[in-house]
Amino acid sequence: MSNRHFVVIGAGIVGISAALYLQKDGHQVTVVDRVDPGEGTSKGNAAVIASESCIPVATPGILWDVPKMLMDPLGPLAIRWSYLPKLAPWLMRFVAASGEKKVEQISIALRSALTQALPAHKELASLAGQSLMIKETGWLGIFEKDEKFASYQWDLALQKRRGIEFQILKQEEIRQFEPSLQPLYKHAVYYPENAYVTDNFALVQRLAAHFVSAGGRILKSEVQGFEIGPAGPTHVRAGGDKIACDDVVVACGAWSKKLAKLLGHNVPLETERGYHVTLPKAGKMPRMPLYSGDHSFAITPLEVGLRFAGTVELGGLEAEPNYARAEKLMVHGRRMFGDLNEEGRSDWMGFRPSMPDSVPVISQGGRFRNTYFSFGHGHIGLTLGPVTGRIIADLAAGRDPGLDLRPFRIDRF
């Protein structure tokens, strides 16, 4: 059936991308979210299009790291004690996904989507007249400690098997390559495939504005549920409204679990709480995004300032932010760049929707064929947002998406 009415639940980069691609196919599309476009996790991410990021969070040996996570609330990967009972089933799946054979399979699946990420970003940015927001600079992973770089050889070997291009820099080459850094770093890896967005929040807002200008509708309301007919949902209940629909796309990030369950799927989706600090007048600005291999966070030169973003805290949607984790980023940042101007500094915390195997759900529903799901992107939500939207449109049209979607199925667990 052509010219259907799709309701897309979620106005972040994933939802807006799906809405744009469905609109491009000639469908009527309504986007519904409890916040304005881009105001969720899309507002505060590291803004990197990380085409090389095919390695899952759970890798061999993670089981032995869990006790350390529990003991260090400011480590790069931390778990809140109070949330542990609720987290335990997800954590068991997380550890189960860390075996060598499983990680190899995951990396193949992720890489198949990641190779399409930058072209999809460029297509949507061009569609909305925002091509200049995409900067194809590559990014630089930097290492101060020999032992950290030694442990990173496993990652490099896996990335090499996936066909990822990289260049290892010697110590004397690092500051020539990136003059803003202090002379601390002994090792660096340059990834030319990677790109970044000059303002990730503004990008989503401008894509949303283009969607509306082309006839789309955005409704600010919280979705409570669905009216279900014999073939699937016929209406979306949001606030006091009942929105008639032919198809539904669930793309509301960390809030997708409840809605997916109402549509017949119990998914092991959890919440990674990520933090960032942005310095609008930092006084130092690298030429490209950087990644601290010693402390697992990204540094991005944005139009709104220098952003330090990263860390993982498994603590659910309800607990108060622990902004000591943001300050920990700045401790490392000051060492990395020397004197920084912190006037106007902003700290932020957001919710990454994460699957235990680090593979997002990009899938047609199994119970109702007029339902589609796109969530659980973890650390690569901005990266895969546009290509995920394109795949959802391909599924809706019965087109070949150009990759094997079995690893991304909603019912794979």
C-alpha cells in the first residue's frame, strides 16, 4: 500500500531520519515525542560519525572487570549498586555477548551498517541544505600509557579484519598532527573514515524543520499506548489524542522498551547514562575529534564549544545525575590541553539506549507487520541515525536494505 500514514514515536536523530526517508517515499508522517526535536540524547552526544566503531562494549575479559566497575563510581564504566538487582538479567546477557566468537559476529554486523553511515548522513544533510555541517576530518585516538596502547592492539587487529583503515603515529608525529595537545602522548591512531557534525543538536533541529516544511507534522506529547486492531495498531494514544495510523515506528531511545512490549516484544533494553562537559570559550580547539584511549572519552570541536563526552554509568532512568563524573572528564581534559577557559561551562547527562550485545534493533515487528522498531544504538546513535532511518523506509517499502538484518532483529534474544 502506497501513501500510508506512519506515526514515528521519537524526535531524535533516529526518529527524524526515519520520518524524512518515509516522507521521501511519499508517505504521510507524524512524529510524536514528549520533548522537542533533538532534546533527548541527540542533544548531548559527542557528535562523531564513528564509522570505525564496530567493537561492542562487552569484549573478552569483561566478566573480570565487573567487580572493578562496582567499586569505582567514577570509572569509565560504572554500575550503581542500588540498580544492580534490576540490571542483573541485562548484565548476564551483556557478559554472554563478550565471547570471542560472538564479538567477531557482532563486529561484522555493526560494520555492515557503519560503512553506510556517512553516505546516509550526507544525503539527509544535503536534503535539508545542511551539507556544511558534516566535516570529513577523520579522528585521532591518543594514548599516554604504553600498557593501554598495548591492550589496544586487540582492537586494532579486529578493526583490520573488518577492513577499517587506520594509521599509527609515532610519538614525535603526534603534536605535529594535532598541535593543541600537551606533549604527553606516546602513541596515536588516526582513522580517516570518521567524520563529525559541527552541532549535533542543531542538525536534528534543522532536519526536523525541513521535515515540517515538506508537509510533515510534529506533535509534542507523550505516547501512552495503542489501539490494536486485528492486523496491528490502528491508533496511537498520546496525551488526549488518538492518532489514526497505518503503521507505527518506535524510535524513542531509552523509552522504547515499554512501547515495544505493548506491541508484542519484550526486549532487553537498558540505559547507559552518559555525561558531557562543553566549554564555549575553551581557548583550545583541536583540528578534529579526539579519543582518549587511556580514559575512554571523546573530545569534539563543535560550533558551540569544545565538548568532552563519554563514560558509561548503568543506573536506569530514575536516579539523579552524578556530575562528579562530568568533572572527572575535565580533570583529564585539563591535563590533555593545559590551561582551558571554563567560563560558561555546561554539564549534561543523557540516556543512551543500549542492548546487551551493542547491536541496535532495526526491525519490522514479528507480531504485527505494520510495526517497525529502531532503538538501542548505544554509543553510535548519531552515527547510525540516518542509515537506520533509511533502512526503516526500505523495510516499509519491501526494498533490499543492502545488508543482512538478521543480527538487528527485535526477536533475536
